[in-house]
Amino acid sequence: MTHASLPTTLPFSLRGQHLVGQEMFKVMERAQKLERQGKQVYHLELGNPRMAPPPDIVDATIEAIRAKHVGYAPMGGLLELREAVADRYRHRTGHEYEARHVAISPANLLISQFLDLTCNPRDRLALFTPAFPSYWAAASHIGLDVIAVPLTAENGFHLGEAQIDEAVAARPKAVIVNSANNPTGAVYTRPMLELLARRCEEERIWLLSDETYGELSFGWPFFSLASCPTPQAVVLSSFSKLFSIPGYRTGYALAHPDVINKLALSTSTLISCLPLFTQLGCLAGMSVMEPYVEKVRSHCNRVTAACAEAINRSGLLRCAAPESGFYLFVDISAVGLEDMAFCRRLLDSHQTAVTPGRSFGPAWDTAIRIATCGQEADVMEGVRRVIALSQELGGIRVAA
Ligand SMILES: Cc1ncc(COP(=O)(O)O)c(C=O)c1O
């Protein structure tokens, strides 16, 4: 008897039942199925940067493998990389960051690790929505009650005092804040981030500041919560988008040494450690980060702004002016199809993959997210196809 012909498995645990994953990976799988049938698909579903990574990183990684750095690594990450990250934050913030304040782990895993370490099942987690799908997935897996605090398009999806009050009033165990934001691109102001950190400290609420796209802010200078450290705040970032190396699965957390020690134990429990050669590659990238990130930032600024302009000119679709990164959160309410159906139709009839809005919170089913970090010509063609479908559905005649 094969596995496929077995009627069913045994029942899964509650945590197993509550695994939801990230919708954009499911969309990518459907898109790749079409590609295997020989169709060309425009990939706007994942934040999967297609720029070439810095050669220093690639060379150092290959060299590290040739030098047989293929054994186990320390559970909290390669000491030299932790030191390099700490140095960078010490210079940026003036605070005495050292290696003991840094843990190396994949950013996506760090979200789960943070919630796992700080929250018990049925605790409340406050999210400002729309919010990155992994926050919802990790909360569901652990069994947390999510308090969704919506931000509004009218306000450019910025964080305001009223929303901070609403989040704190719900008496959550933890809050996650994400500036620069995925999916809206909004960069929150320094006074609002400081207020949130202060309120969380006063009310003894854990705070995760996800700063994965902070360096890619082109709206105004990005403010890192590493600049006002509190014992219960954890700053998270990733090398994936900064160096265009998501497959390296390398990110880091900056926090109180007690939290860092717990994160290291968590990593050793879950995956033992990260590969040495990818960490050595990232270490080589630290010295070329500023000029490389500047190139990525100006590329993102130009392409994302061009896409936003085309979308807002289209008549039926709307999105906020982007302030960072490479995402647009597009309001499709005028086209008359909800997000899932729109995305399915877009993939089937226009060979273009985007992410449904409800992946960022159940209330956002009249939106889609577009990622603009692919090859520029493909991204522009994908956006043209999104607009074409919206115009077909909205009854506007499409030019040939
Ligand atoms: C806001 C945010 N946080 C965390 C992550 C996870 O980053 P990584 O893929 O480097 O683990 C992502 C990835 O897209 C993200 O958008």
C-alpha cells in the first residue's frame, strides 16, 4: 500500500492543525506549476529580489565552502558576524551594543521564536494591519488571539497615537510593529515609534520591531527602535532584502542578553545552527553594505514609484505613494471581484502572480499586494496585466 492510497493519517496536534503558512508561497507553487507546463508567468507575489548580490558575498561563500567551513556553527550565530552587526548598531545609535546583544537566525524564524519565548497559548498579540503573513501564521501555530488594529489608506497606512492606544488598551502580551512596512511601504515616524516603545515599557508588553525593510526607506529617514533600547523590545532584521540573498536564510535579532540567550537555545532546539558558509558570506557583505544598499534603494524607489503611478493612473486601482522597499498594497474594491478570485483569474488568464490582501489580515479582502523587486521589464509587464484585468472586470475597454 502506498502513502497516497491510505485513507487518512492519525489526527494532527492542535498546533499541527493550526499551521497556515504564507499564502505567497502557495501562489508561487501554483505559478511554477504553470511554468512547468511551458507558460511564462510574471512573478509579483513574493518579495524575492532579483538584483545580483554583492560579489564579495558570493566569493566569500564559495571560498568558505572550498575551505571546508561546512561543520556546525555556534547556536547564537558566528561570533564575528554578531560583532559586526553590533558594531554597526553601536555606530548608528551610540548605544553600547556588543555581540551578546545579537543573535543570528533567519528573520522569519525569529518571528516564531520571539512569540514562542514570550507568549503562552490564548495570550493576545496586537498587530497593526495589514500585517506580514508570518505574524498571523506564527500566532495561529502557537494559539494566540490576534488583536487586529487597522491602519487606514486615508492616512497613508501610518501609525498614529489612536492606534497605539487601541493596541495597548487590548492588554496584549506582545505587539509587533513593522516599519518600513510590508505590504504598505509606509515608514512610521520617530515620535510614534518612541511612543509605542514607551507605552509597551510602561505596560510591560513585549515588543517586536521588525525592521527588515528599514534600510530601504526612501520616503524619510527610517527610525530604528535600536535607538531607544528597552528590556522587553526586540529588534529584528534580515540580510535577505538588503543583500538580495533570501536563499541564505540569514537575519538577526538585537535585544537584551537574556533574550538573546533564549533565542540561541531556541535555534539550537529547532535547527541546531545556521550554516557557517552563509554567515561568512554575510560577514564579507558587512563592509560593502552601505554602497550596495544605496543601489538597491534607488532601484526600488524608481521601479516602485513607476508602478504606483501606472496603478493610480489606471482609473480603478489605487495605492498609497510608496515610501520604502518594493511592495504596493493595491485597493481593488472598484473592480467587483474579491482578492482570491482576482488573484486566481490574474494567474489563469494573464499569467501574473500576486498575493491576495487577506493574507495580511482577514479584513483586507479587497486588496492585493504587488512585489516590484523582480526583473524590471517583467515587473512592468506584470503591473500592465494587473491593470488590464481590472479594466476588463470594471467594464473599461482595454486598448490592444
Ligand atoms: C516584514 C518581514 N519580516 C520578516 C521577513 C522574513 O525575512 P526572511 O525571508 O529573511 O526570513 C519578511 C520576508 O519577506 C518580511 O517581509
